[in-house]
Amino acid sequence: MTPQIVANKIMTPDGTILQSFHRHDYKTYIDKNGLEYMVDGGLDYLRRSYNEDNPYSEMSVYADDDFKLIREAFHWGTRGKDGKSELVYKPLSSLTDDHITAIIETQDHVPHYIKDLFEKELLWRKK
């Protein structure tokens, strides 16, 4: 079985990182070389568009990678405590314990492997 994606991202030749956070989160970028690069699919699938003569660097992270890498690569979208702020994606490592606990307790739609990441993060902090 293929491991679950926890970060869907590439680095273009000029060093720009493109990350797709959710399904159909289509991101494009015109590199300094004048070519267009694209990522899509979020945590559901990897989709790329690029020029074969100027390839990108794959930077995706999977659920079976080292947790030290996962906690920086996996991002959670948040609109703040009031739910009205602009959507911002934050690395798992930067979320507060209270925020992580609230996600675990209230977000029933989140897949189990994602909830496992939140639980692992809380354990990581206790060590």
C-alpha cells in the first residue's frame, strides 16, 4: 500500500517551493528560467506539470517518513480562534498544544492518519 501524502510540494530550479495543501489546490509559478511549473492534489494525489529539460526537485513527504521531517512539512489551515481571520497554513510544529487538542476533539472529518500526526506531535513535545 502506498503511504499517505502529508506534504505535496516541489522546488523549482530557481529555489521556489510550490505546495498544494488540499485537493484541487492548483498552484502555478513562472520560474526565473521563464518556464511554468505546477502542483496540484493536496494530500490526495500528486499532479505535476513541468518542462523535461528543466525538471523540478520533488519535496513531498509521506506518513512513513521521519517524524522530525513530517512535523515541519505537514501544514494545517486555520482561520484563528474566532474563525474569521484569513486562512493561513501553519506547520504542525508551530501549532499550540491547545489547538492540536481542539482539532483532535472536534474535527470528526479528519482522516485517521492525520489525527495520528497530531497525537504524535503531542507525544513528541513530551519527550
